[in-house]
Amino acid sequence: MWARLCAIFGCVLMVLSGGALVTGQVVLARYAGAVETKDLFGNETATGTQEKVSDIKGAQNILLVGIDPRTDTQTPLSDSIIVVHIPADMKQAFLFSVPRDLVVDIPSFDKTGFRGGRSKINAAMGYGSAIGGGKHDPVQGFDLLAKTVEQLTGIKEFDAGAIINFGGFKKIVDAMDGVTMKIDQNVKSEHLQPNGKPRPRYARCADNTCDHPYYGPQAEYKVGTYHLQGWQALDYVRQRYGLPKSDYDRQRHQQQFIKAMASQALSKDVISNPAKLDKVLKAAGDALIFDGNGHGVVDWGFALKNVRSDDMTSIKLPGRSLIVNGKYQGEALDDSAAEFFRAVSEDRVPTFLFAHPEYINKNT
């Protein structure tokens, strides 16, 4: 849960600093100023400022979207879509990933003239991102993606959201001197060599039409617990080709990484080391664009101060591939997912999980 993970650094520092309030305020101000805040949900008023939608209390739902770095002339795609549900007591967090290839109804969007249609959900950000002149804005695209996920899940509206640049992941991990995490299955990298450099591409694949355009030696990740460098952690959680359950395995790995990163970021090795903490804060600030619906990232940090990495429960949504005439069309969720979404919108996820323990991802 990136918003909480990034925001909580300053709050934890204040708690552990023995009441050094002045120092804490300086660090909080420095961090809050480093985070880019934009209107991701289209809530700006006529004056161009964002009003607080509600107080940070009661059940909360946060939408986190991971994207690859792209130029403003490239259509942004949401490669990772994670919803974080916080129950009303704010002592737990439930994370579930929406498959990027899930076929859904995408609503119309007046800002781009998109009339709505049925497509893979990771295209929603692209349909909402066009700003004219052949340019695209992922912030505007986030608005349509959020509306699409709200329509899918029945969540009335999200309480906060963030766009996370995958390149920023690497900077955060490197600032922490790596991250220790469990690897639960053998994985070969589609993209990188064992030394971390990009694998060469076949000349015939220069037009990006090949499914597997790379050749040469591959970085490998073996079953076990390892301390990964930034490039290794990012590469591992991006892989899906060659995995038995493809994107569903990748979703699990991303959730494992979130918990491992949260645990290490809040460890004494980071928060009691001023130089390292400062590097981590700066890297985290550079990694995301945040919208707290009128509340700053530090406000959210205080509101979620009781949620630790051990309080995060990962959810796996059951699904299947859609094959038509032998061709892959995308993914579909099991019918029981509708009941899970109702439990989220009605804030009764623990009750649902008691009846459906198979939804709990026990490998995180």
C-alpha cells in the first residue's frame, strides 16, 4: 500500500525520536514537499483548488496504479492495479490486484470524447489520457481508470489514489540498500541479463509486434529468501511470461514485494539511520503522484499509523482466461468475485474471508 508506506516514514520517525518534535516537523515538511500531489479524481473546483472530500475516518479505499516511465507522446498503460481496503477501525489493510487483462466495461469519458466500450482494463488509462496535440497525461487517464474500477467493484468512490512510477521502485529499494523477500517459484527474466543489463532484441522485432522479442542469457530468481538489489526486485515483480498462472503469479509477487518493502522501510535499520532515511524519503517522493482527496500525504500517514506490514492481508481474486476460437481475449473473474466486491463496499471483508478462506493469499 504505497500511499501509507511512503507517508508513514515521517510519522514513525517522530514516534521513535523521543518527542523531538522540531526535528520531526522538519522531516515531515521536507517529505511532504517532495511528494507530487495532483488531482487524480477530477475533484478540482472552479477555482482550480481541491477541496477535502471527507475526513480520514471510517472505512477507506485506496487505488494504486503502477506505470512504466513513458514520454508524453506515448499512451500510458496501467501495468499494475491494486486496491487497498482499510476497515473502519483502521487497524488492518486488505490488498487485491485487478488483472491488467481483465475484460470490463469502460465508461464514457467526456474529457477525451471516449464513448465507452468493452476492453481490457489496462486500456482505460489510455482512453482517458489524451490531452490533444498527440500528447497524453497519465493523471487525466487515472480518472477514467478509477471510474472503471469503481464500476467493476461497486466502490462508490475512492478515498485516495497514487500513480507509482516503476522506475521509482528501484530508487526506493536502492536507498534502503536492497530489500529482503521470499521468492516462491523459479522465475526467468524476459527483459534482463544476469548482470542487470537489458537483453538484446531481435532486429525483426523492432516494430514491437513480437511476443518475445529478446534473446540471450536471462537473469534468474530461484526459490528461497534473498536480499535483492533494486533492479532485481523490480525485474522479479514485472515477470509473467513462463509462469504457470501468468499475471496471477505476477500479482502475488507484487503483493509480496509490497509487504517486504513496507517491513524493511519501517525497520530500525532505516528509520534510525538519518542519512538512509533521508535518501529513502527523497526516493519515495520522486516515485509517486498522490491524491488524498484534499488531505496531504502526511495526514494519511497519521491516519494509518496503526497499520503495520503484518496487518496487511493479500487477496487473490479467482479468474480464468477467455479463449475464443483458440485465441486469447483476456481474463474474466469467477462469479464469486461479485460477492467479494460487495463485502468491500459494505466493509465486511473479514466476514467474507472467514467464509471464503481460499481468497486469502497465504504465500505473502
